[in-house]
Amino acid sequence: MDSWTRKGKFSLTALTLQIVFILLFAIFADYDYGADAKHDFDLDSDSHRDAFMADHPDVQRLDANFMAMFQDVHVMIFVGFGFLMVFLKRYGYSSVGFNMLTAAFAIQWAILMGGFLHLHDGKIMLSISTLFTADFAAAAVLISFGAVLGRLSPLQMLMMAMLEITIFQVNEWMGLSIFKAVDVGGSMFVHVFGAYFGIGMSMMLAHNAEIEQGQISRKNEASYYSDLFAMIGTIFLWIFWPSFNSALAVGNAQQRAVINSYVALASCCVVAFAVSTLVHPKDKLEMAHIQNATLAGGVAIGTSADMMIHPFGSMIVGSIAGLVSVLGYQFLTPFLGDRLKIKDTCGVNNLHGMPGIIAGVVGVIMVSMASEEEYGSSLYKIFPAMAPNNGTLLADLQGKFSDSIQAGDGRTASQQAVWQLVALAVSLAMGIFGGMFTGLVLRTPIWNRPHGGDIYEDDPWWHVEEGQPELAPEGGEEMAYEAPPAPMKKHISHMHSLVQ
């Protein structure tokens, strides 16, 4: 395809969609009461503020703690995910740049799609919580992006985000509103869904014949420096993951979610280092394991992060996740690629998919053991569907604990655990089949699908400066091109003019 035609198609589509977003925001979006200038609580009288809050109990006021957590999650989306994927030696610009493009596009569409499912008087009300949930939705898209990294055009990425966000919001709405499952860290609704959406999409977008050919297959590798840069993403994600898991927790459950995530990540890190050395034939560490498996504990504890799993339980979950993730990278990824021809560029199944399933199963176990003796009144805050739906029982409960407890469905712990399992299964199915459908859509030539030398390559999409690694002949050592120093450039230029 002619490069100008390809560039024009992407630019026209991106600008058109952005204009549509602006129009939709103008028609439907507005500030939530907590951000509306007409309701400045710091300037209102106490009586006016109290009366307004009584009529609008869900109004959210921005506090420093919540804002700090939002910034942590935002950094994870744009820095953590972006740099984690720069390990491909000739796809660094695209890994960081297209991550930014896809996330910025996805959060706008997520605000709209999520808002349409929760309209208030025909309006989408924007608060800091809206931005949090939009970042969570964008995270699912970026996880899927990792499975097909290097094999999509920018136009395909926009279309992937459009379709995936739509399916994601429907799946999350079913999980939270119909199944009434709890998943504070998004391990089921974000990680499982995103990972298997990407794998389903990869199955439909297979470039097997091209990928297995000589130099193209060697582009799907890392270099010393690209791996070093990818560790920047790992460190950012590892540090900020407790904020991701705890941001939407309520009351003292938020601090519990931070603690559980913290110790799960620490134990996961140690186990990932140990197992990486054990499975290496020369007793060495594998950088791909360290970049990814050290984060698996944050995924695996996500569903139960705000539950009474206790620190030692979080450490066990984190350790299991580190073990499973390293073994997945060492044995399962090659099997899927070589035997089943399923290409998973970043190994999202090992970091997000399998640890997400572990999280869902741990959540089922923890919910089945939840009791009023263990949780007190917070049982009905963490598991709202377990609150009584009977007026008398609810009144007794409110008299015993707090008037803020709302009517639920009267579920027992075992019933809630079953619904947790249903939510996990549906997220897995929606991810796989939604990804396969999206992959079929993106296979059509209209989306500038890359072929041949465009795969795993920055050059078709970016103006690449000097210094990009050159592919050596088969079996040779690859070296980055080094430009001559400035004085040498001037000398070469002068000699060239004399010769002419």
C-alpha cells in the first residue's frame, strides 16, 4: 500500500473519531457535583453543604490521597506499560508511542461507553472515579496490545480499542451489576479479559509464514539495551501496583489492599528470581522472566486484595504467581508458539492471564469463607450483595452496625462464591471470543494491516534516527549503527566535496 495512502487513512480516521468524541462529550458529559462550580463545598455554609450531601450521598470530593493514587495508576498506564514493551530491538518507538496513542484514545471511549451504561438524568457525570475506571479499561486494551505487539498498524490499534472497550464495558457491567461479583483490583475484569482478548485476537491475526522467515523472526527478539529500558516499565509497575489494586477499595479495606498487594509483590519477586535461575540450563537469570513474572503477584492478589486474606496468605498467593509465571514463560509460551502457532509477543498469558485466573479462584475461596465474625460491618461494604433484602433483617443490621448499609440480595457466602466463579468464567469467554471477533475484523486490508518487513519494525511508521540496530546475517552478532562524532562528520563532508 502506498505510504501516503496509508498515512492519510490513519490521520483521517483518528481526526474524525476525535471530533466525534468531542461532540459526544459536548452532548452527554458534564462535571459531577463534586467538581461543579455551583457546588463549592469549601465556600458553602455548613447547613447548605449538609443538606446537599444528604440528597446526594454519592458525591465524591477530591482528597490528596485519592489524587495520589490516581496519579500512580496513570503513571502505570503511560510509563509502566509503555516501557515494559520496549524489549523488541527494532520496535522501541512504536512500543512507547503506540501505547500512548492507544491509551489516550481508549480512555476517552471508555468514559463514554461506561457513562452510557450509567447515565444520570441523561448525562455522563465525570469525577475522579470516572477517570480511574477509564484507566482500568485502558489497561485491559494495553494488555491485549502486548499479545499482538509489533503486528498491528496504528489504524488497527484504534479499531482494536474501539471494539475492545465496547466489549469490556459490557462484560464489566454484567459482572458488577448482574452477577454482583467483587474484583477490587480488576484481576478478572481487566487482566483475564485483556489477556485472553489479546490471545484470541492473535489467533485470528497469525502471520506464521512471515514470522518464521529468517530476519523477520529475529526481529521478535530483545537486545541488551532494549531489555534494560524495558526494566524501567517493570520497576514503575512494581512500585505503583498497590495503588492499582487499592484505589477503588472503601474504608479500611483500602489500607488492607495496599498491604496485601505489597507483600504479594515482594514474595513474588523473590520466587521469580529463584525459579528463573532454576529453569535456566546454565543456572542464570532470564531477563524476560524478571521483567514480567516479578509483577504476577500484583495480578494474582487483585481480586482478594481488600479481603481478609491476611499477610501470609498474600505472600503465598504472590509466591504461587511468581512460580506459575516463570514456568509459563519457560515452557508454555514456546509450546503455544511452536505447536499451536499462537503468538503472544509479550507473554500476556503468563503475566496477566494465568495469574488473573489464580486471582479469581483465590477470590472464590476467600468469599466462601467470609463471615460477619471476620469482617464485622465491612462484610456488607465489601460484599454488598450479601446484605439482607428483608426490611426487618436490614433494619436490625443497620441498628447493630450502621445506617449506611444498603439493602442487598441476601446472598450467603457460598452463593456469592458461585457468582464470583461465574464472573470469572464469563470474563474468560468474553475475552477469548471478543478477541477472535476483533481479530477477524482487523484482518481485512482496509485497516492497513502490516505484512512482511513491516512486522516488528519501527521504520514503516516512524521517522527513525541513526542508531537503530541492524540485523546481522543468520548466526551473526547484531550491532547498533553508531553515527560518527560531529568533528568526523564535518571532515567526511569536506572530503566528499573535494572529491566531487
